[in-house]
Amino acid sequence: MSDKPRHTPHSQKLEQAIWQDDALTEALQQWQTQQPAEAPLKKRFMPPALYALAATILICVLSVYLLMPAAENIPLAHTNSQAKPIQFQSQQARDIVLSDQTQVAMNRDSHLTFVEHADSREVILSKGEAYFDVARNESKPFSVKVGDTQVTVLGTRFNINRLANQVEVQVFHGKVAVTQLSSQQSVQLSVGQQLSIDAMGMHSGQISGNTPAWQSGWLNIDNQALSRVVLQLSRYSDKPVLVSDELSNLTVSGRFRTGDIPGALDLISKLYGLKTDNFSDSYLLSKAPVIKTSPE
């Protein structure tokens, strides 16, 4: 095996970069011009300061160049820009526009992540509720993943609400395909339809209006368990709304103002014979005490 150094294209580029470095050349020229012309035969010594400057420049050039991979060794996949997920959070309701021009209205206390690939667009709704007005692009299907549920569209307007282990999808324009990933069960929804997905399966229903009620400051409840209703009310409250265990499955219906949670709780209490306790850290719905009247 030869001990001579190998002159690869990479090392030749390194030598060329070092000797063609402008800063190093300028430092050497400056040193030469400072030497006296009348003593050409006298051995010349570079001042220590210039030695330090030249060494510093050389080290910098070597470091940068050596850290750069040779072009012929870069895998083709690395030359392409990778899709970068973008996260959005909302403490208050807010409107955002994704990079594909899809418009999203995020409800309070919501979180989603968006990534646009070469052949698809993906959203993960990890918390809360959002209304999507999807920019149509047939070459890039748009999907929203919410836990075990995936909604796929080309261009449409729909709302997704995530509460605990339940997902609700409402369609206001176009069509969507809703898939429960664990069972691979899939359902297509069109305008005016909604679908709730939970541990018990899929439950379909009908909706009215052109936009979700929450965007107008209303919460529409139609035969829902009180345990689910208080989760939705908590989204708009400055403190959590709780319900006693014995009332969790009580079925509730009504239309409530999201900007007036105490008023909504008072109305529920009157309609269903409950009472509301307003503690410093929470609201609590429980059964109202039975008032016994003594016989006359």
C-alpha cells in the first residue's frame, strides 16, 4: 500500500479553495510590501501576528470546506426540500390561511398541525374544533386526522369538533369521506349531514345553516349527554364546567350563548331541575335538593 497522499477531486477542490482564498492572499501581499527593498538576500521572517492571522484563515477555510459533503456523495433525496409541519394554536377563536390557501376558522382552545406534501395535504387536529374551507386541488387530496378518525376531501367546507374520545364532522358544502382507521369503516357525507364517531361506532344526523353555529356565538345541543355538553361549555368558560356522576348521561337539548356561560348553566338548571354551584375554580351542575312541604 502506497504512503503517498491520494489526490481525489475532493482534495483538489480543497487545495484550490485554500490557495485562492482572498483573505489569505491579501495578508501575504501585505507582508511582502512591508519588507525593505535594499536587503533582498536577507532571510525574511513573517511577524508572529501575521502567522496567527494566516493560521486563523486557514483553519476557517479547512473547517468550512471539510464540513461540506462532496457533491457527488449527496443522495438525491437530500437535494429535495422536505415538507415541514406547521403548528397553529388558538386560545381565542381565530382565522388562519394555510399555505395551500385553505381557510381555517379555529375555535377557542384548539390545536392543529398542517403539512403539505408533493401529492397530498394533511392536517392533524389534536385538540378542539375547526371549520375548513378547503382550496380545491384534485392532485393533492386534503385530509384531516383526528385521533382514530380521518376525513378526506378535494375541496369543500366542513367542521370537525373533537371532544375527549368523540369526533363530530359536519358538512356545509361538497362531500367528504370519513374513515375510522381502526376498523377501516368508511362513510361518505354530503351537504347538511353530520357524523359522530365514538367508542360505540358511527352515528349520523342532519344539520342546518351554512356555517357552524359556534362562529355566530351559539352552541346548539340536540339530545346530547350532559357530560358532553359541559365539555363544550368549558371551551368558552374561564374555568371548567363539571357535572356530578349521577347526571352524566342526562340527555340535554337547547341553544345557548357561548359568551354567557353562567346564563347557559342557569338555563340548563331551570329546564332540567338542577342547580349550579359557582366555585372559585369551577362550575358544578348537580341535582337540585327536593324541598319537602309539610302537610297542613
